[in-house]
Amino acid sequence: MQYARSLLFNFQMYLMLGLMGIAYFPLALASRDGAQWACKTYCRWVRWTAGWMVGLKTEVRGAVPQGEVLVAAKHQSFLDIIIIFSALPAAKFIMKRELLWAPVLGQYAARIGCVPLARGKRGAAIKKMVADVAAGMANPGQLVIYPQGTRVAPNRYLPYKVGSHVLYAELGQPCVPAATNVGVFWPRHGVLRKPGLAVVEFLEPIAPGQSRASFLNTLEEVVERRSQELMLEAGFADLPEENRHLTRP
């Protein structure tokens, strides 16, 4: 029964992505605010339908960042993007360049000021990322980066990449870490959506000026520890071996 509900939920979610994307496209073309409103409307739809169709509630915890800040978030599935975008006043994401060519999604991402990042040599990619971010600073908002570089399943570990510190140092802004447990209920692959409470939690900001080693160690420590606590809260105990020392007894 849950699998059938999940199929129906996924079908309508992608259907509404196309329908809303087309219906609101004139607003998106007219202004960045129009594009933001359209995207937030879709995110609210997904969160609402997930609640009653598959029993998956969503919650935002912590102080929601305001103004010009860098948000470094744990990324487990599409759902954490939905929750973060609906919560932040004016989110824009560091994203894979290939997503610009995705129907509907790519056009809206460009309109709200997302920064595309081409995969390739790390040095060239980081330089391009910094240049793109600097060029986009005329559009105020919260810049969201996923420091592990991709979606990471709840039972896997990936190290935090240097790109998040490059942005942090270049922009000179506070960095707000964000933890999550959404992958427990909405995996990075597959159809099944599980009932429960999916949480994104904004943590204490990291002040500007930390060294690369200090920043990356602090970021990984606080995000991984709190994400594991949220996953344990959700009843998930298959934590990655590399992070078991972070779990408080």
C-alpha cells in the first residue's frame, strides 16, 4: 500500500512540476521575485501532498538565515532542497551545470540566480564557481552549497570538499550549517517514500575568518553530528562507520 501511495505521490509531484512551471512561467520571466514565488508555491505543494499522501511530514528547526549568508547543507535527497528553498527568504543554489538543461527546473534555476558549476578539474571548477558567485552578488539572497558535492545516503560517508571554504573565504560572510535526516524517508534513488518526520535544522553560524582546516573540521563536525542525531531520532541506526564516534552516548 505504501509503495502504491508513493507511486501516486511521485506521479503527481512531477506532473505538477510541469503544470506549475508552465502556468507560472510568465511571472518568472517578468521578475526574479515572480520566479521565487512560483518555486516556493511548488515547494509548499510538495510538502503538503507528501504529508497526506504518504504520511511524510516536514519540519524546519533552528533560526532561519536572513540576509546575505552562505548556507552549507547536508544533502540526502530532493526533499532537503524542497524544504530549504521553502524556508529561506531568497535561496539560490550552487548546482551542477547539467541541471540548467533540465526542462522547467533549469529555466527557473537560472531565473532565481542559481550558480551553475561545471564538473572537471577541481582548481578550474573552483575558480569558475567563485567568479560566478561574485558576478551574481547583485542578486541578494542566501547562497546554498552542498559541501559533500552530491547526495549522500544516510548510511554512507563522504568527506567535505574544499569548495565550501573557498566560497566562505571569498565572500567574507557567515556560514550557516544545516543538518537533515530526510534521506531516511526519501532515499536518493527509488520510488518508496516512507512515513515519518523529515527535518532540516539550521545550526549556529560559523563566523567569517576561520582557516580552511578549522572551517572544514567545524562544518563537518556540527553537520554530521546533528544529522546523525536527527536520523537516530527518526529510528535509523545504520550510521556510517566513519561517523559513529560523533554520536553522543
